Amino acid sequence: MLKDIVTITVNDIVIPQGFSPNDDGDNDTFIIKGFDKINQDAELKIVNGAGTEIFSAYKSGDVDNWSDWDGKNSNGHELPEGTYYYLLKLTSLDNGVIDKRSGYIILKRY
């Protein structure tokens, strides 16, 4: 009889539905918690209501260009309050399993 041992690690991914980049020191950045930067590659895209990409971050192998979103576009300009959308792709370096998530984010500056 053959036996296999399978190890499953489940990380709770926490994706906020809003943040307030108003420099009050509380909830100033959009932070995704729970992904494992050592054992996963990650790609994040933030798009506006028209579908235009306004921010991106990624970690792929040894290249770590991951940063939390601070409510600015890729050129460093503050974006207006409103609803934006995220596309998150996590890839396990162990077995290549891909986890895709998407949703909305409310950006408020008050």
C-alpha cells in the first residue's frame, strides 16, 4: 500500500473594503494581510471605474516591487475619493496553485 503525505497551509487573506489616506496615522494605506511573500508570488492591480489601471504592485521570485497602496496613482498624484477595484493574483511557489480575488475599495479622505 502506498501512502502520500499532503501538507496544506491556509492563510486567511484579509482585504479591506476601504481606507482613508488622510495622514491621520489611522487606516492611511490599503494593506492586504495574510499572503506569504516568502512562499507566494503576488500581483495587485487597482483600477478605476472606467477600468484604467491606476496602481500596481507585485512580488515575483526575487523581484519585490510590492508596496501598499496610499491612495495615489502610479505617478504619485492623489486620487479623488470614490470607489476603485482591485485584482489580486497569488501564486504558490510550492505547487503553482493560483488564487485570484477581486472586489471594490472605497477611498475616503475625511
